[in-house]
Amino acid sequence: MKNNFSKPPVLYFSILFCVLLFAFLYFYRQTNNNHKKAEIAEVEWLVETFRRDKIKALEHSIKVIEKEKTQLETHFAKSSDVVPFLDTIEGLATKVGAKAEVTAVDILADRTGLEVGVKISGGFINLYKFLTLLENSSYELEFISVDLRKGVESWEAILKIKLLSFVE
């Protein structure tokens, strides 16, 4: 019996098979690498999308609480807002018919508060109303000393107040 297969075609097919096998393995690895890169890129995209959504939510929250933030900031006097605070004190005295004069303003050494000396004169009821308004003001105050005296024509009070809600 004669062998119908000759060696050159089997050799050619074997070489072609090896070349195609190596080409298949090369493209398979490239596809896997591209797939891994695509997965990494998708994770990065999802992280960035999540981060942007958090930023949008935070910006929306800030817009929602803007009114409350403004109201809260009115309870704190900044070092640049000392004059409006002093004007508030004098304005409260004017509202109740008393006369107020700021005698001293000192920032405490530990920078946790502001000490204000105030001299008020007027009728007793006016001074009482002034102290009530000052105590119920939007600022957090501590009365260090209150010296109330009856003068010749009116009552006088010398106050030493510590503004606790002072932010430098």
C-alpha cells in the first residue's frame, strides 16, 4: 500500500497551523489586555461620575441652606464687623430712650472674645429695657460687670460686656 500523504504538504500545514496558533494567541492576549484597560477606564469613569454627582449634591445643599447660613453668620461678629456691633449697642439704647457711649473695646489676649465697655444714661426703666434688649440680642454676650447708679438727674450704668461670638 502506498502512502498517499507526502511530507511537504503535511509540513506546510503544520507550519501554517503553528503560525495561525501563534497569531490566535497574540490576538487573544491583545483582546484580554484591551478588555482589562476598558474595565479600568470604566471604573475610573464611574468614580469620576460619582465624584461629580457628590459635588452637584453638595452645591445644591449649599444653595438650600444659604438662608440659614446667612442667619447663623449674623450671630457672630468678625473683627471687621466690630463697628456694626457697636452701632447695634448704641441703636438699642436709642430705641429705649437711653443714651449709650462706648468707652472701651479690647480684643482678649487669647482672641476668644471681645470686651466692650459701655456707659448708659437715662431713666431706670430705659436702662432696664436696654439691658433686656441687649441680653436677648442675636449675639452671645457675657456680662462681666454691671454698675448701676442713681445720678442727679438720671440713672447711669457702666457695663463691661464680653462678646463670646467674636471670630477673628
